[in-house]
Amino acid sequence: MVTYGLTDTGFLRKSGAVLLTEYEALFKGALGDDLNTDPTSPEGNLIGALAERESLIWEVVEATYLS
């Protein structure tokens, strides 16, 4: 398991791909494994938007750490 955020060796930001995977797993866990998470589906669009928003937050936190 990878640890993200502030670690003993510095700061490790979550990538957009990791966030997408996490959100897909979260949605499927709550709504069922047969949930359509294709990026063109309504659920996939929502997952993409949430992951992109969180990715921007991770970028700001990383920039703050590096400043």
C-alpha cells in the first residue's frame, strides 16, 4: 500500500489515475459492481469531475509543501 501526503521522504501527491480508481471503487462499493463507470456515462462523468477536483486540491497542497 502506498502512503500519500507528507511522508518521511517528502510529499507524495495522488495522481488523477489513482483518484479515478479510488472513486470508481467507492461508487461500485456503494451502488453495486455492475455500475457503469464509463467516462461517457452519467456516473462516470460525476466520478471524473470529483477526481479532477480532488486532484487540483492535491496539486495545491503539493505546491504549498514545495514553497
